[in-house]
Amino acid sequence: MSETQPIDSGQATTIHKIFSRQTSVAIDIGTPSETIWQLLTDAENFKSWNSTIVDLTGKIELGEKIQLRSTLAPERTFNLKVKQFDQPKQLSWGDAMGTRVYTLTPNSFGGTRFTMTEKIGGPIFPLFARMIPPFDEAFNQFAADLKSAAEASG
């Protein structure tokens, strides 16, 4: 397994570098990618299935802006732009410091492999890296929540 490939157990892995940090998680979900895509792109109901989100507003569509508050930093609102919207395969959003990418691919079990990767960083990243909480537990929970919601609705 290469350093950048996530494992598919639903357990997050993080790679630390001087100017960046990348966290990934992957899990097999027993539903078609369209079912998962619907959950990932429904901003109005995002927090109803995702226990890592305090609030999410806006439209999850290419070029649109969303405002997200997570349980990792509930006092902070992240203003993000939807950067990629390739239905039902890949979705990404982010800001100047980082991008989160959701990838959906068919698996050999007739379901979908869900992968989520977030890379944050830049030239001044070493100055504030210690102030950013680890994402691993939140990524584990996100993947578990998504699997549960998708399989319950699919």
C-alpha cells in the first residue's frame, strides 16, 4: 500500500508533512453510488445523518458556496466553494488552505467504495499546524454515519 492510499476499513489515516497534512478514509457501502451521492449533495439534510456536522448551509453544486460548522470547531464557520461536481463519482469543496474530496467507485460486491481525503497546507502551514485538531476520529465517524444512512435508505 502506498503512503497516499487510504485503507478501506473505515479507519482514517493521516500523513504529516512539513507544509501539509492529509487525512483519508475509505469504506465499502452496500448501495449504488447514486444513493450516496444524494446524501452528500443534500445540504438541507446533511446534518440529519452526519453527526460530525453542526450546520451546513448553501447549495452543494459546482461553483456554489457553502458554510459549514463541524464538531471539531463548532465556534468557527468554514466558508467553502464547491470545486468539483462529477455526479455520481466525485465531489470536492474547500478554501485557500485545503480541499476535501469525496470519491465514489463501484466495488466488487455490487456496492460502492466511498473515499474521503482532505489535504490542508501551504507555505505558512507550519506556523499553525499544531492548532488544527486531528481529523481521524471525525473521518471515522463521517464514514460510519454515511454507510449507515446510505444502507438504511438504499
